[in-house]
Amino acid sequence: MIPQKNNEFNILVVDDDPDLLLITVRILKQEHYIVTAATTGQECLQAVRLKKPDLLLLDVMLPDISGNVVCQTIKSDPALSAIYILLLSGMKIESDNISEGLESGADGYLIKPLKPRELLARVDAAFRTIRAEKTLAQNRDMLVNLARMVPGVIYQYRLYPDGRSAFPYSSPGMNDIYEVTPEEVREDATAVFGRLHPEDYDNVAKLIQESAITLQTFYCEFRVILPRQGLRWRWSQAQPERMEDGGTLWHGVILDVTRRKLAEEALKEALVKAESGNRLKTAFMNNISHEIRTPLNGILGFSQLIIEPNLSDDEKQQFFTHIKNSSNRLINTITSYVDISLIASGNLDVNHKPIDMVILLHQLYEQFQTLCSVKNLILHLNIPETVKKIIFYSDYELCHKVLSNLLDNAIKFTSKGEITFGYTIKPGLLEFFVKDTGIGISKDAQHRIFESFVQEEVSHSRGFDGSGLGLSITQGILQLLGGGIRVESEKGRGSTFFFHIPYADAENEMATPESKEITAPFQKTPVVLIAEDDESNRFYLESILTKLAIKVILVTNGKEAVNQCRAHPEISLILMDLKMPVMDGFEATGAIRSFWKYIPIIAITAFAMSDDKKRALDAGCDDYLPKPVNREDLIEKLKRYGLAV
């Protein structure tokens, strides 16, 4: 059986002496080596290129080409340089031929005549060396491949006694980690340290020095600034050892941890937002509980008191005033929560129309003049003298809400003095202002007051009611209108809020925000159809109408409303709730309009959003009243359609 260790190797024997060549080949074949023979240098080179032997026994003295030249030729060829070459010579090592051959790259020599035992021993030693080098090369290739797969760089870092530093070895990942090649830093590490973030440089240098002194493992996380990648995070760990010259050599790895750091920062930000969200949730619950229960307490409490016997008219009027004020506060609170929800969800629609600035401001002045007089405050309306009329495109209801919120805040936080509001014209925009002489806002709190549920004074002992949503709603609305808001204030000396919206002249398309005006003669025997599924609301509306001598027909859903309209052509007007079972008010209005085009229909609904009025009018309604319906507002609508005087 052929020994495995010999069968795996090929040997080429080159000698111009036929007898010596024959003997050498015979000895090797007896040991089951695979042997090829050649007698000249040219034959040797041809056989080497063809067979690529593992071992070459090469005679120095050949008839055509010197064995030394053959050796040099083979060793200079990268494809053949790994061949192990033993020179054969009849002369000792001291000879020039042997010395020249070794200098040409030969791995050893044998002196002729060859003794079988010595020949085999040297051949066996050569193959052990070849096997070890192959294993070493395989391991080296494996390590190189592993190093290429590591998402970072494997390195040796050398710190010399004179302070110089270098990376004697670094894997190809050096180019990704620092954007420098291993060759660039093999003798000098300056390029690497030039990539360190300025704020981290001193800390990295300090940790290197500490590790060099204590020979403790080097750990460090730091930032680098790279030409292509920009700011990145790196993590390194390395084990030091003392060198004979007193310097230190570290064996370590550097990894790219940017994704982890970004994830950590994102997690921290998420935790902050979660904590903020929890605080917001708590604030929401506290505010909604306080701002709903407080007016409800007034409504329920005074509702019980007002029915007690033996009350004077003044007491009844006083109790009624408290009920009305508490109801208005509750409505405002609910409206604020709905508004902020619509803004946050992106469902607040904007309806641009031409608006008369002067009319808008005078309406607000009349609305808030009464509130100011209650607190003995002076209200000023400041309109530029040179401007008699200005028309601009925007959403009337949203502009009205913004100014109302700011005026309401000014009155709330001002106990004495005056409030001034108005506007100025600037290139491409209108800038409004609301100025008060109230408590003012500290510098530290000014950046927070536009957040939801925030007032400067957040303790339970604060002396102002309100949900804390007004300024947040105002800012959200202005963003939808393409504007912005800012505040100038000093604690104890009042505040001025400025906000701006885009300005485009709309003189030629003036339209009022009110419902369309209708002039109708008074009807002596009016009949009103009330389509309302809620019993309390039906009774409330019926009570108002019957006291006005108006006949009432009651239905509880849209389908009944359509049927009653077909059966009673004497109906003068319809009060249509939009949300009802069986058939809603939108569908019922459309069905009625298919056979009765001119019957007045007033939408009465709890859908009190800014776009609900438009939806109702688009469905075929003539007018709109949001719930809760104010008695005076309802009577005013009835007058418009000739049903009241």
C-alpha cells in the first residue's frame, strides 16, 4: 500500500549524470514518491511549469543553464516561488556555486554522492517543512478572510518609547473604520488620530496612556469624523503587552457602533417622549376632570336651587346667570378638546374665503367689550387710520377663533388696566396683535406656553380656569393658515401676542361668513317639523316653538322626516338633526330636496366642527345651528324665515 504522506508529493530530480539521476529516482520511488526526471536546465523549467512539483532536487552544474540561474528563474516567478528547492553539488557549502544558489532563493543543499539515508532524511524534512508552510498559508488565508468578514478592524497598535505610534498590522477594515488604508498607518498612526472627534481626542489619549502604564485592557467608545461618512461612533478593545524596548504593543479590535448609538439615542428620545406623554396624559385627565366637573357642578347645583320655592326674581336671575356661565364654560372646554384633537390628527379643514378685516375686528370688539366691562378693563381696537377697508383670503371661523382665544386669555390674565388689539400690514402678510397689562409671562415659561395643557402657573392653587389648550390650538390653527405666533412679555408688566397670516387682496370677491340672508314675510300659522332623535332636545325645541305659537310636528329619524314632508305640504320650516338612526339628516335633506326644493331646512347638530356647516349647506340645508342651541339664536333664525316677530 502506498504511504499517504509520500503519495501526496511530487518530486522533480534534475541531474546531467545519468547514473546519479537513475539512482536518485530509484531511491525516491522505493519510498513511493511521485518522481519526474530531467537532465538539463531547459527540461527542468519546462517540467516545473507543467508539473509544478512540490520539491525540486536541482544539480548546480548543468550543461546548458546553471542550476543557480534555474533556481533564480523559478523563485522570481510568483506562480512557482513556493517550490522547495534543494541544490545538488559535488562541492561544499563554502563554494561560490552553492553560496550563489542559496542567495538565489534555494532552500537548502545536498552534497554528492548522495547517501540514501541522508537523501531520504532531507527529503522527508523538506516535505515536513512544505506541509507546515501550506498549513500556515491556509491558516493565514483563513484569518485574512475572517478579518475581512469582521465588521470592523483587527489591529496591532504599537506605542514606542519616544512617543511615536503605528499600526504594524491592521485588517482591510481599517479603510471602513477610519477611511485610511493599512499601508498608510503601518509606520505612523497620525492619520488615525486625525480622524478623532475633537471632544473625544483627550479621553482616548488618556485611556491609551493608562493602559500602557498598567497593562490593563484598553476599552473605549469614541466618535470619529470621516471625509465620506461624516460623524460615526467607534468602540475598541485591546490587550497590551510590554515590548523589550520599553514600548507597548496592543492586540485589539475596533467596531462600528454607530447604529447601536443611534438606536440608544432614539430609545432615550422615545423614553423622554413616553414620559412626556405620560405627563401629558396625566395633565389631560386632570384638566378634563377639573374643567368638566367644575361647570357641571355649577349647572347641577344651581339647577336644584332654582326650583326651590319662595325664591325672589333676583335670586332666580342670579342662579340662571350662574347656570348659563357654567354652561358656556363647559361648551368652551369641550370645543377646545375637540379642536386640539382635530389639529393633532390633521382633520381640521381650512375653508378660504374673502374676509372684511374691519367687520371681523368690530364684531370681536363688540363681543369682548361686555366681558371687559365686567372686570372694569378698557378695550381698545387699533386699526391703521390710513386703511378704511381691507379684504383678505383666509378662513373666517379659524381667524375668529384665534383672535377670540387671545382676547379671552388677555381678559383672563388681566385684573386691571387695558387690552388693545388690532393689526398692521406688512409685505405679503397681516400681523395682528393682542396686548394686555396683565400678569405677564416669565422668560423661562415663554417657550412652553404653546404646549398643550400648559399655563405658566401649573400648581393646583393657580387662580385661573381654563383647559390650557388655547395657545396650543391657536398655534395649530395658524400653522394650517400658513402663519405663526410669538410673544413678548415681562413678568408683572403684561404681554403682547403677535401672529401673522398671508395677505392676498380679495376686494373683488367679497363674501360674508354669515349664512345667506333671506327676507320672508311673517307667517301667521307656521308649522315646523322637528327631526330629532333625542327626547330632551325635542322637548326643548318644542317648548320654544309652542311659546311662539308655532305648530310642531315631531319625528325621530330621517325617514320619518321625509314621509312627513310628503304628507304635510303646509310645513313652513324643518329643524333637521344630522345624526339620527334609520336615515341621517344629510340623506334625509337630499331626499326632501328631490321633491321640495324651496322648503327652508336648518341643520341642528352636535357636529360643531368648522367644516360641518359647509357639509350641511352642501347637503341642501339653508342654515345651521350647532348644539347646544341658544334660544335667542334659534328665534333669530326663525325671524329670518318669517316664523317669528
